[in-house]
Amino acid sequence: MTAPAPDLTCLVLTCTLKPAPTASSSELLGQQVLDAFAALGVSGSMERVIDHRVAFGVSTDEGNGDGWPALRRKVLDADILVLVTPIWMGQPASVCKVVLERLDAEMGETDDEGRPLMFGKVAGVGVVGNEDGAHHVSAELYQALDDVGFTIPAQAVTYWVGEAMQAVDYQDLDATPEKTASTTQVLARNATHLARLLKASPYPAD
């Protein structure tokens, strides 16, 4: 059993296209992810990205009221980042792609020892949708997150996809499917374990 991790924090960025307070399947899955981390002693919070008016761009601050700098501060303060996105047209939501574009700036941001600022941070993925595509979406996110310095744990994705050409959303289900609940637990457990290891033994500097 994984020991409590009171020193670790998790940030869930929910990339639904729906502004608050509209109900969202992505938000529901994100909350379940946070609950799984909380059961392991990891404190966390969730932000609905669309509510922050994040500007298009590939810098850390695009100015003119850009909402990314405040979210970026939360990313930097967290040990674990989980991106939760719906699937649209077989792709991650446009909001999620904007987050990845903004994270691109981190490739040029380093600590005092020359390491990218995201080194030592762990990332996971959550996906919801009404047709197949969760593996494709998680693969896209894994590559981008790894590229900017995050470390990806084993089986670091939880997802639910419904039948093709149906209208049932994740939030409409009477109960969380057992497989989705179990993958959420695995994501939280493995990410917590890896984050603890990286915190105790950081990546070497240049």
C-alpha cells in the first residue's frame, strides 16, 4: 500500500469547452482523480482552463490580461499535473491544445542548475468521450508533456468512452464504471509513488 504523501500536491487542469457552472464530464472525472489522490494523502486543486481566458501563444505570458501566468504558477507549485480533456473529432479539445502550446515555453525555462523547470514533476492524463480515441489522445498528451520535462508514470491515464454514435455522457451514467474507477486509482497511486521518488532524488543537472 502506498504511504501517505502529505508533502505532495496535485493540480488537475480540466479542458472542457464548457465554462462554469455548466456541468461537465471532464470536470467529474477530474474530481474523481483529485479524490483518488486525496485518499493517498496528496492535496490538490482543479482549474477549469476555459474560465481563465488563456491567450493563444507559446510564451509564458502573452500580456493583455492573459490568464495563463496564474495557471502556470499553479503548475510550477504542484508536484503532479493531470490534464483532463474531452475528445472532439478524435482529438484532444482545443482548450487542451492551447495548454500544450503554452507549456511549450517551458522548454526554454530552467532552474539554477540548468534543468528544465518541469523536471521532477509528474504528469497524468484523463479522457472522456462518446467514441473511441482515448489511446490516441493520451498518446498525443504523453509526448507533449514528456517533451517539456514532465515524467510519465506507468499506466498514467484514466478514461471513459461510450458507444459510437450515442449521446450518453460520462456525467449521465448512474455509477462510475469499475474499469474507470480502477484506472483512476492506478493513475493516482503510480503518480504519487513516482513524484515522491523524484522529490527525494531529482534528475541530475547538466
